[in-house]
Amino acid sequence: MRLQTPRIQRPYYRNGPEHRAGADVSFADIVKLFDFRAIKIGRWVNAAETQLAANLFFDAFCDLQSLLQVPMSVISLQGELSLTFGSGGERGVCAFYQPQGRLLALAKNAGGGALAHEWFHAFDHHIASKMYPGASRRAFASDCFIHNAQVHRHPLNQQLEQYFHALLLSTAGNQPSALFRRSAAADAALGRLYYSQPVELAARAFEAVLWAAPLKNHFLVSGLAPGQANGVYPSAGELDALATPLQRYFYWLGQALTPK
């Protein structure tokens, strides 16, 4: 029987610029440059796989920074975010974000492609208390929005709320969006609540916007079929309405945080 090469050892497609000048980087480099709080590598990840993963994470975070047009500190959420690679988690779960400890985790061989989705979960959690002063420490901004939490009035917050509005509500704002309704129908067919949760809708739409961008990195986001998969991803038309406020928000955030 022919053994399959572990996924981490096979190339991930990307078409972006060279960030490392052909050199290897370490996870220590990633912590230092992006100011992550910590990175933990699983005991079953060998030295060669650790090196491959460090290069993949570095390129993916640099590409994410380019796509969002933000400083490096935004990628680590101002130093709050910790990373885990190939450690912990549950069987069958390729990636997850854990609010307690603000931890983003990717499985060694199945986590590639889920980084953008989980990063937006982390961002959604990070920004909640800044947008909604009354939010709990475990709250996500997308949930606060749908529950009509009192927002701190600021142009940046209003721009992100435009994204949540386009994502979750009809244009008039008095009905659920078509994407929400399709996601709820998918949940009903499966007999569980998952796709229609605001936090999941927000992360799926974020990764779909990145997937549609000319800059591709399949370790950051891959395997999407917008408008398919039971309709739980935005259609091409919906993507336009979602991409505009999202891209404006991160551009303005980057401008606000970049030293003049």
C-alpha cells in the first residue's frame, strides 16, 4: 500500500510576493515581528514540519496583512493572540478559536486553509469590547450587533456595523438576509445550530472575501466554493456588498494605526 505524504509536507499554492527572500523563518521570528503573545507547537510535530509550518504561517500572515492593508500589530490583535500548531483540539476538528486565553489553533495536517476563518473569529472577539462597551469578555461583535447592543459611536465602528448589516439583515434592516436564511435552512436540514450563528456567518464571509481577492494563499484560505455548499457562502452578488464595507473598515483601521 502506498503511503500518502502528510499534508503539511505538500506545497500550498500562493501567488503573492516573496516575503522571506527564500530564507527560512522560525516561530520565534513570527512572535517577535507580529508581537503574538505566544506560540505552542505540538509534541508530534517534528523539526522539519515545524520549519515548514513556520514558513507557511509567516507567508500567510504577511499576505493577510497585505490584503487588509493594516500594520503587523493588527494581525496579532495588539499582542493579545496566541497560536497553537499541532497541539490540543478535538478529533476531527481541523482548527478552532478559543476565547478563553484568546487562542487560535490549527491541526498539523488538516488546519491549512482555515487560518483566515479562525483569525476572523479572534478579531470578532477582540473588537467586541471596543465596539460595544457593555459586552462581556467572551462576547463577539457579530453577536452583539444582532442583539442590538449599544455601540460606541465612532466612524470605524459604524463601518464594521455596515458589514454586519449586509451580512445578517436585509437592505431595509427588518428581515434576515438571504445568506442568513440559506444558512438557517442548512442548519435545519442537519438538525443543528451552526451555519446560521452570526459568528460563523461573519467568519465565512470574511474568508470568502479573501478567497475572491487576486492575491491567493491556500494556507490562509482554501477550498471555498462561494454560492455553493448548500448556499452557506455568499454568492458573487452578495460578495460585492460584503467586501466593500469590510475592505473600507480594515483600510481605515490601518490608516488610524499607522504612525504618521
